[in-house]
Amino acid sequence: MKAEEIARLRRATGSDVQGCGPVMAEPGPEPKVMLGDQGYDADVILDDLEARGVTAVIPPKRNRKVQLIIGRHLCAPRNLVERCFNKLKHFRGVATRYDKNPDDYVAGVKFASARIWMRFNGSMA
């Protein structure tokens, strides 16, 4: 990995509110929908998404005065991704970021993903 990519990974360890802007500024196709958990329920993020014309599928926090209602069918893909991350966190090296080298960390995530996939799909032997 290049030094700039390593620096970007280190900066991305803040809160969801701090990390959303840099991720949305990355080059690529403009998203049409953003699936997020309650950590992304901030006025700054919601205003930015509205300015970009992106539909926000983010469950509101309990302390929000105006509670938006989001259908369960819209949260199903987000829930699937969140469950995948929770399964990845069962691997100690991924959860604690034991490998400080980004290449080693990505290799650990890929290895853990392969083990989860094999467990889900049964033995390949």
C-alpha cells in the first residue's frame, strides 16, 4: 500500500460522523441510497445526503424529536451487512486490529471471510 492510503486508513478511525464526509468525497459513482445504522443519524450527514439527492435509510436515534418511520424491507440489506461485520468481529485479529500492517490486516479479513463463507456453504471437500 502507498503511504497516502495508509494515512487515509489511520484517519478513518474516528466516529461515523467524522468519517462519512471523506468517504462520500471518494471518486466513484454517486450513490442513490445510503444504508446506515443509528451512528449515522446526525443532522450534518442527513443534510449532506439530501443535498446530494441520496435517500437515507437510517433508523433514527431515540432522542430525535421527529421520529422517521423506515420500513423493515428497507433495513434488511443493512441488517445483512451488519451481521456479516459482527461475524468478522468474532475473529480476534480482525476485531482488535492486531496486525498493524494494512496488507496483513486485509489478508486477515479475507481469511476470516473465507472461513465464514465455507462454514455457511458447507464443506467443499
